[in-house]
Amino acid sequence: MNPFSHIGLFTKPNDTRVDKTLFQLHEFLLERGYHVHCDRDAGIILGLPTMPSDLLARQIDLAIVVGGDGTLLSTGRLLADHEVPLIGINLGRVGFLVDISPADMLTQLEQMLAGQYKEEARFVLHADVIREEEIIGSGEALNDVVLHVRNEVRMIEFTTRIDGYFVNTQRADGIIITTPTGSTAYALSSGGPILHPALQALALVPICPHTLSDRPLVISNQSVIDIQLCEDRDIPARVSFDGHNNIELESGDALRIHTRPEKVRLLHPQSYDYYHILREKLHWGVQP
């Protein structure tokens, strides 16, 4: 029995490089009798009707994302509430998450749509911004939540607590709270560890800390993280969610970060090998 019937197409906005692949994909799905639905950007390219994102998420049982990791991240956040599985077609620059090349797309999709795939569950972070005991904003991230300095080349000072326990007060350009999914992104360039996707863990990675003994810290993904900006250092800061949806912070503001119960479901070809992805993208074992 075919595991899928209603398939949603999602794509990178304002990028003509996706057009050829998207048309080819759409024709492939229609020939096999699938009901195809489009997000706004895919619908504009294909000249097809679109629907609001929340309604689209309730209509489909599979999403195919054409673009890069950033496109898959935004689609994953959108579909997390509904736990719709995603397949990524890589037209981006990196491709840690979107792991099917356009050249292999039709062959691999034929197998995956017949049920021959590997599935991973990736968890999502939720963060609330608290000012004077009131939530003034919130956001979600599949990669990372980042607290960082705003507009000035100065360090911010903040205190971190985990599950109510005091960890430290540190001065730095900021701190990254990363999932395993995000451990190969900004956190990696800041000296953080690579976390295998199967780990139920988070990493706290300081950005350019003033004290060299401030090192990345790996904790359970069931922990609740509280970070508060010190009140005696009035330096503008902000928090970002997967590099977007910035919220401006003032001294004394706090972040409370925890994982959501819903997961993002990623589908891969049966030949998927995480370590091969690392070798390819990070050029491990490659002669200069």
C-alpha cells in the first residue's frame, strides 16, 4: 500500500534555479497519480493554486522541499505541529539536511514514495523572552537559539541556569543553544561539538568568550535553560531563532528555552549515511 497520497511542494522564494527541478518534480508526481498541493512560492512558479500554510499542513501527508537547508528549516518549523514528514531536494550550497541531488531525484523518489526510506525524528526548540516576569515574545528553532550582542562591538554579560541550577555568569559576544541538527551550523564555527542526530542532547556554545575556560557544554534535551542578561551592563542584545525572527533585548531580560514534544520527521533514501555527509561537507580525509 502506498504510504502517501497528498504531497505538498515547498520551495525557496525568489530563486529561478529551482524552476526546472520543480517542474520536473511536479510532472513526475502527477504521472503517478498523487494529489499535489503547493506553498505560495511553488504555486507561483508552477502557475497553480496555493493555500494558507496552516491549511496546507493539514491537507498533506508528505512534504517535498526544493531548495537548501534554510528552506527545509523554515518548512520544518511550519510542519512541526502536524508532524508531516519531509524530503529535501538539494539546490542549496551546503546540504546537511536536504540530501537528494536533482540528478538522482526521480530514481530515489520512486523508491521512497513506495515506502523504501529511512526516517529520523529531529526535535525543535522553543524559547520565551521574559521581561519583568511577562513573556514579551517567543520563537522556535530547529537549528539553534542564539543570544548575541546587537549593533556594537562589545561583550554582553549573562547568567545561565539549567534546571534551576546556577551554571555560570560569563562575558562573551553571545551564546548558541544548539540541537544536534544545528550542531553543524553556527555552533560548529564557534568551536562547538558535532552532535549525532540520534542524540537526545543540546549544546551550549559560547561565542568568543572573554575567559578561555568557558567551553561548550552538552546537556540533556529534557533540561530547561534559563539565561538572563545582567542588569548592570546595559548593552543592546537580541535573540535569533535559526537566524531569523529577531527579538530585541534589554538588560535584565531573560530567555527560557526547552524542547517541544512535537518532532520534525525527515525522510532519507535507504542509502543515507550521516558520516558520509560529514566527510563530504567538511572535507574529511580529502587531500589538499
